[in-house]
Amino acid sequence: MTDPRDVQPEDLEPASPPAEAATPTGSDDGPPPEPEALAEPSPGAAPPSADATSIDPEAESLASRHAWRTWLRSGWGLLLSFIAVASSVVTLVAYVESKLDEHLVTTPRLRTQLEASVEATYQRDKDAAEAIVGDWQARQRQLEAAEAQRDAQLARIDALAEEFQRIASGADADSVAKELTRILDEEGPSAALDYIETQRGDIIAHFLKDRAANRAKLKPLLASAGLYATEGEVEHARGLYAQVVGLAPDWPEALDTHRGFLIDQADLAVIRGDLDAAERDFTLARQRVDALIALQPEEPRWQHFLALGLDRTGNLKVARGDLDGAQQDYDGALAISERLAKSDPSHAGWQRDRSVSLNRVGDIKAAQGDLAGALAAHEESLDIAERLAESDPSHAGWQRDLAVSYYKLGTVADARGDQHALARHWGTMLAIFDTLDRAGRHISPSDRKGLDTIRARVDEAVAGAATDHAGAVSSLGGD
């Protein structure tokens, strides 16, 4: 039987009408009888004689096509045709969805691409540092800066991967955001950045037509600025951040993201010894924080960032020898941290900020010769660090903070000439790091080098304490 879907347009209009006797009648009750059944003799009937009138094959074919045409126009035919079309649509949708699934962008895949980029950037910077000849101090600074940059980039990878996932799948995601994220997922950061540069002009043009309605269109540019930073293309990142913030100076997300970038760059400049560059970036970061506070005065995060900025500028002033200026910044950061900690005692982050600020104050007091004040500040910081570490023993960050607090106490003991206290505090610190190391937690090469130096000092202090003890026993007439 001929499939009605195979009937060609020219077959629907026969050249001449079929014989009337051969034309089947269609009805709404069901499909017409098979054409072959019309010519089949009834059981027991005599076969037709040679001179009997036979059905013309051509007329029979035309009659069959005409019958299907009539039936297709009937109610049953329309119903089944609709079902066939619907099935085709469902099949097509399923096919398209399966293809989309093949290119489904996931945060873990984005993270893998970004981690590979960070490691490639680190290796490039490390090779450049090791190529420095004749100035071991400059070489060491560049190596430390490369390592610090890698650590900072790795710390931001999760947030960056999640941001790309968000701009590609959010309710306001557009085709540029989706394509940018897909290219990053499939081809990596360099290809994604090449693509966004071809789209930058159009994105800005669309934004300028209606700034309030189209601010979301700037999200691919903001995310790409972070991608430039991950690639180590700092000047491209700097320019793109400045452009986005210039277009949307009242956009908290852009101000905050730019602030984080500037802090990272200033920290790296301090490590490299370029204090002027560090001051420029710290100053601009403070301007971003001030803008955030002006937009949302009651938002505690902006106060938190203000305290962090004061910590950083305090560090910079210490590097320049301005201890009084550093103390002012540290005291300001501590005042903010104490206010936030008091406002929400259950907020672990605010409690940690207070602990860090206390350590900064202890450091500057020690540098100014106030060892009693330094000891008091570090002991108060230790109390907070111990509570946080006990609240979640699996939290590597809390454990590291606890180790740092013990280190600070050890430095004060060293300054006071108390080798017993030094061995006790630094020994506890080394035990914490050893536990982290056994658990597979990341410890940077520079940290390991510092730990080796501290371990040697602890061994020396323990040996000295043993010698002093033996001398005291001998003086008493013991064995």
C-alpha cells in the first residue's frame, strides 16, 4: 500500500479521472478499504474468464491515490496527520535538547579551564623570575610575587567560574553571555577573551541606549575583566574594569569587583617592592569602598572592606617606616571590626576580622617597643582564633589562623628573650601545620621554607632549655 506521505504533489491531480466503478468511498468512520481488496474475488467464486472485463492497472493506481486524498481530508485523516506532525516536533525538540546537553556548561569544567590558565600564567612568571641574573633579591621578590599572584587567582577561581555560570544561565542572560561562557568552557580563556573583544562595542552601544534597563548587558565585560586578571593580562583587566565602572559608577557589583582586583594588585606591588604602585591601587580601592558606602550606608560588607583597606594601608606604611601612621590605620580597622563583631556575635567572619586586627595592633606595638601591649593584643586574638578553630576543626582557614596567632606570641616571646615560651608557642604552630600537611591542605613553598627556619629555631630553643636545666641541676649537686 502506498504511504500517503510519499504522495507527490503531481500525484494528487490525475491526468484523467478513474473509472467510476473503481473509485472507493471514504467516510469519517475510518480509512478506506485497501485497493487490493476491491479486485479480490469472493471465496468460492469462479475465476474470471479470459474474455471477462479486467481492471485497468493505471486506472487502479489513480483510484488508490484519489482514495487516500479523500481520506486524508476526512476527520480521521486530519487527526492522524496532526499526531504525526506533533510527534515530529517532539522528536525534533528532544534532538535539539540532546545537542544542547552535549554543550552544557558546568562550573567544574569552567574551574578546570581557569585552573589550567592560572598554572600556565604562574609558570610563565616563574620562568621570567628565574631568568633574572645578577640580582638574587629581585629574583626572590619576583618569585614570591608570582606565587602570591597564583594563590590569589586560585582563591578567586570558584567565584569567577560561578559568575560565568550565572551570567550564562540567569533570567537576564543574553546570547553574548551564553556564547562567551560556552567558548570559555570549550576553548579556554584566550578564545573567550578574543570573542568578547569583538562584542565589546555592541555591548556598550546597547547599554548606552538605556543604562538602567541594560546594566545586565555589562556583566560579560565585568566577568571578562576578571578573566584577563586570571590570564595575567593585568593592564587589559585594569582598563576593562575602569571602563565598566566609568559606564556604571552606581553599580555595586562592578565597584566591589574592581575593589577586589585593586587590592590584589596592590598586595603584589608590595611584594615586588613597588610601594608607589601599591599606594595608587590602595587609594583607588578606598575610593571604590567609599562609593559603595555612599550607595548603601547600612551594608556591613562595605564596612568590612573599609577595615581591610585600612589594614593594607597600615602594612604599606610599615614598609615605609611610618609606624605612627600605621598604628592609626590599624586602630581604625580594629574599631570597625569590633563594631561589626559586636553587632553580630554569631558571624564568624566578623569575629575573625577582629582577631586579625588585634594581631596587626600587636605587631605595631611590638615594633614600637611596647611588648606588654603587644602580648595583650596577641593573647586576645588567640582567644578568638581558638574559639573559631574549635567550632569547626575541619576548617583549614581557622586552623591556619590559630597557627598564626601562636606564631605572633612566639615572636613576642623571642623579643622578650623567653626561649621556653618561644619553643612552646612555635612548637604548637608547627604541630598545626603538620596536621594540615598530612590532611593534604595546600602549603606554599615559601611557607614551607619559613616553617623549616622556625623548626630549626624551636630545636635550638629546646636544646638551649635542656642545657640550662642541666646546668641548674649540676649547680645543685645533682647528677
